[in-house]
Amino acid sequence: MVEESILNTVERLFEESPQRNFAESVDLAINLKNLDMSQPKYRVDEEIYLPNGLGKDLKIAVFAKGEVGLQAKEAGCDYVFTEEDINDLADDKSRARSIANECDFFIAEVQYMPLIGKTLGAILGPRGKMPVPLTPDKNVADMIKSSKNSIRIRSKDKLTFHVAVGRRDMDAERIAENIESIVNRVESVLDKGKQNLKSIYVTTTMGKSLRVV
């Protein structure tokens, strides 16, 4: 059962924000405190599974070959790149940047990780989109399914950062459940938990902003 205060805040946000003629994004602004963000150990960099997704299809690219590549395609990924494709992208930086911006998540067979880091790391790394390694004990179809309902939150060296939690056309309770998942995860990875959390606000793209924590 989602925390009532979070649900009430989301419902009030929807009531007080005018309807638009497009599906607005619902986002969180997370504000931390009492942390030296110049120290990498205090930065937040987490992949979080959202129980209700983001209300839109996320694009997934997989670096794989052979049977794994076929399984990835069958599981609904948007791109499958082989070793040859990786080298082609390295030579075509414009297309590589376009793919990096278009896709939300990347997955790669472990043998390709060094090559990807060497050739595409400068493009994928700053965007927080380095591939998740597909180790032999994992199933690519399961990883794709999980990724389609996941987000990555990254504070970098800032005390304030933003993350999407859904869309305005989603039910308020589903949004609230997503928010609760993010709040719980952020608190769990902070050095002093709740004591390092200054505030969290929820807002729509063009609507008002309300405090949830």
C-alpha cells in the first residue's frame, strides 16, 4: 500500500495543474544536504525498477551476436549491434551520438565491454548509458523486460538532480508507487539515509511543483 501522504500530494498536483494537449512528464526534483559531492562515494548512481514503468516504451539496444542477438530481438529490443557494428559506430560519431540519445538503456555481452569502453565510452559514459553487462548467468530477455520498467538516477556532483517518474495520463496511485520506490532507494544509498535528504518535489512538465518529502 503506497504511503498516503505521497498519494495525496500527487492527487493534489493533478487537481491544481491545468490539463495540457499532450502527455506531460511527471518528474521528481531530489535535493540532498550535508554531503561533499566532490567525493564520488557520496554520489547517487542507481538503476531503479519502477513497479508501474514510465507510461511509455523505453528503447533498448543490445550488443550481442548469434543466438543471444536473436533472443534479444525476440524479446523486443530496438537494436542489436555486433562487434562489426560497434566499430562502425566508432567511425561514425554522429550516428553513435544519435543512438546514444535515442536509446534509454544498453545491454552488452561481457566480451564486448572492453571494446565498447574504448570506442564508445566517451559518448555513452557522460550520458550515463554505459551498457549493463550480460553475464553468463543472466537471461537477455529478462534483462530487457526489467530495463523497460527501469530508470537510472545520477546525481553526478550536484546536490540537486531530477528524474522522471511517469506521465500525467497515468493513474495517481501508480505514480505515487513509483515515487515511493525511488524515495526508498535514494534513502538507502545515502551516507546517513534520511538525514542527507533535504527535500523532494514532484512536478509536471508545465504544472506546479509540490513537496512530497
